[in-house]
Amino acid sequence: MTGEEVARGVWQDGYCVIPGVIPQSEVELVKDAVWAQLEIQRVAWEAEVEKMRHVGQQLPPSGLLVAEGLINSLPDLGRHVTHPLIAGSCEALLGPLWRISAVSAIATLPGNQRGYWHADWPYNQTLATCIRAPYPDGVFNLSAIVPVTQFNAETGSTLIVPGSHRCPDNPTGRSDLDRTQSHPNELQVTASPGDALFYDSRLWHCVGANRSHHVRIIVTARYTPWWLNLQVRRKGSPEYLRTMSATSGKDNSVPMISRQAFEALASEVKPFFVHWVEE
């Protein structure tokens, strides 16, 4: 498999599973480190959910934990989320000087609620910062889901609708469908720990129900072309403040990277994160 082959799969079907983004010898260590961050950020995540509830925004599915800004605590993740096959595909689909805009983690606990169909930023219409539908047919953002535990129907792996990335809208902005119901063309992705589900951020997808007795943990990363404005995701920036005051959408800011964490990145990884370092 080459980066160009991955890019063709993403362009045609909306996604591609890339094997071995995290080597098997490192998966367990990464899993333990990521779970520790999920536990550390549990209180902050629960407070964020309560904030959404208070202002009447749609809540995430129950049974989820989220940790943001993982590069600050786990800078070694940088070399995994810039795996050569991912980097080659980003180059082919986004052009030169692409960047990583976020690295986070999600855990689905046993018995979690199945999620609702959505697309990622900048297409998610519930966010304060989004490209309003109908949006043009072009690749403006890419996403990766890297499981570090079993990723299958039993553990609630991600559900997708292949080909939906070519639609001019997604379920977050539509009132004519129930986002919580099964889709006739849905597919539940299966992958081994350390593989990556790499996809066009327009692709319709949702969290599966975890029917196992084990926590399902994934690392997520977002890939952005040089020209897409990220200042709307920089908390406190003029663009962020203007957008949040003018809309009722959800906050979609991303924590900055500390100078210490940035210096801990491998030299070949730094160019993909340099735009987001604290000044």
C-alpha cells in the first residue's frame, strides 16, 4: 500500500483502513498512557457535557470520555499520527504544507449509548465554526481514528456510510432523518489495535454501541490544508471570540501545544504542529 493508494480509496469510498500505524510492540504502552489522560480529564469532560446540557445543545452519547490536546501529555503520538502512509495521503489530497489541527482520544465504556450520524469539523453543522451546507465537493479536511483496543462490532467500533462524503450536506444539518437510527447502507468498521481508519471528514459516521465488558479506546487526529483558517479554533483569538458571540453553536476550540511538548516532538514531526504552539 502507498500513500497514493490510500488517497484513491479515501477519494472514491470516503475511507481506507491503514494497517500498523502504531506498531504492535507499542500499542499496549500507548493504550495505558491514553487511558491515563482520559481519567485525568474525566472531570473536565463531565463539566463540558453539563455546560452543553445547560445551554440546550445536543449532548454527546452517554458512556463516552474525551481527552483533548494529547500532544501536550503524549508528544510521542506525533510520530504515529504522521505515519508515512497518512502523510503521503495527506500530501495527495490536501497538497503541500498540510497541518495537524487536533489530536485527542475517545473512550466508549461498556453499555454506552449508540451515537448519532455526523460529519467532523468543519462540516458539522452544530458547531459554531462550520462550512454551511450545501458545501462544495472538495477535500478540505481529513480525519484518522486509531484504535488501541479491540475495534469491532462487539466493542462498538465506528459505523460509517461509504460514499456519503460526496453528499453536499450531512445529518447534523438535516431535519428529515433520525440521526440515531440505522442507515440502510451503514458499515461497521473492523480494525486491529494500531491500525487507522483514515477518512474524508465529510464521511457520515457514528459511535457504535459497546456490548463488550471492556473499554474501547481510540486516538483521533485531524488533518488540514495550509489555507483553512484555524484561528476560529484558537480560544481567545479575535476570530474565536467573534464567532462564539455571533452564533449559538458548540465551542470547537482546541488546546494549544506547550513549548515544552513541542520541543519533545521528533524533528520530522514538528512542521505539522508548529502553527499551534503557545507564544
